[in-house]
Amino acid sequence: MTVSSAFKSILGTQRCVVAEYTSDQGPYLDDFFLCLAYEDGETHEWVRGDSHRQAQVMAEIEEKVGGPIHQSPLNSSADYATRILYPPELVNSPYYDFDERSPTKDEMGFLGRLFGVTVIDRKLSREVMDYLGWEE
């Protein structure tokens, strides 16, 4: 999956999913993101605080769906969580599935050995994969 800060219009002809997700990384690291996944396999993700892009994407979504997208309860979450904003038939479904696991030796640094760490892997949810026609 390619993740970048690029942007292309969601008003095109291909299917897309727009979502947001949060992690437990805040307040010192970015932890609230807006995500796009397109039928052609392209994905994009950027920090929700990027107000220019956020406003651009949200305006296009609202134009496409014919009304406002409600603000998310995720912006104050302190855990890993996701919520699909578009398309309407997937609203509030999970965008990512999160799996918790123990880190490999290469992933565990000094602080991890000292305090213990957990690694959270994420992958697109089955709902998103099915909607976009993607195979695992």
C-alpha cells in the first residue's frame, strides 16, 4: 500500500473510501489522520491538522454526498480507532483493522526492553477491500 501526502479529486469516476483514524501516539506525535483509498489501489494519508488539504477533501466529500460530514468523536480518542466518512453505505464502519503483537527483536530498542512495548499492525478492513474490489 502506497501512503503519501498527495491528493487527487474524489469526484472522479472510480470508487473511493474516505476515513479517519487515530492512534495512541498523541499528544507528542501526530495521532489523527484523514485517509483516502481508491479503486485503482492508490492510498493517501495525512495528518488531520493539515487544514488546507482537510478543508479541500471535506468540501469535495460534502459536495459529492450533498450535505455536511459530521465531526468525528475520534479527535479526542486516546486509542487506536477508525471511522469511514464516505461512501454512505460504509459510514462509521472500520477503515483499518488493528492487530496487537509483541515486537520482533529488531523492533525492540533499549526503552522497549526496559518498559515493554506492543506493536500495533494495521491493514485495510474487509469492508474497504470488498467495496474497492481489492484482493488481500
